[in-house]
Amino acid sequence: MKLLKLLPMLTCLSLSACDSDRQADAHNNGVNTTIQADSSKNLSVHGLLKNAVSAYLGIEANIVVENRNRQDGWIFVCGKPVQMDGSAMNYSRTSIAKRAADGLVDDYFCALVLHTDDNAVVRELVVGDTDAAVLDWADRHGFPESLLYHQ
């Protein structure tokens, strides 16, 4: 197994408005974002991540998921943030514009989601970080380290 090539393989997610049948609680720059599923609706992890990335960036964004691993209720997702029309992200309009202007943003995102039958919680989210911030997530959250590897 190879460790994920994290920086180039990340996907962007957007956190704009949540559906009225869902409750969102975002704090810590999108970390620990929770969406409760209504019994009449499917819970969309992709939508949750799209909303979380959007909230982090401060603009409505879309995501392209390039890697998704799931194990024991944990989901590790990486991809690339993109504009709503699918074009490359223009970071000059985002909350990380200064870092981007200084060349300190890589075009990716990674997220760790804890998923149960009735909800999903974004436990960790990195957008544009230039280091491998995900490497200590397994130790901090107690999930199998193999989740971080491309399978």
C-alpha cells in the first residue's frame, strides 16, 4: 500500500446553506460540522463536505472527490475545491486569499467524517494546507491507520 499523495489528490467541499430538514452546527473552521438526517431524506456525505469546504473558504464552492476510503464508520475523503461551474478555484475571493497570494496554499482538501445511521460529523477538515496535516488523525481519533492509505 502507498500512503496517499495527499496534497495533489484533495477535493474541495462547500458549506453554504443546509436543507431545512437538516441541522448544521459549524465551529472551529468547519471541524465538527454535524448534519442530522431526517428520516425521509438520505444523508449525503458529499453534500456535508461540500458545505464544510464552502464554509471554510467563505464562498460557495463545489468539490471533486479524488479519493474516498471507508472503514468502521469512518470516512476519509480527499479532493479538490472548484468553482460552482467546475472551473479551477480562485482563492483570491476566499478566506485563505492572503495565504494563497503568498504561495502558501495547495489546491486540495481532506476531511475525516464519522458516519452513523442517523448522522455524519466532520471531525477534521483541511483545505489548502501545505503540509500533511492528516498524518496524526488516526492516533487522535482512534480509527485504523489503513484508512489513510490508497487501496
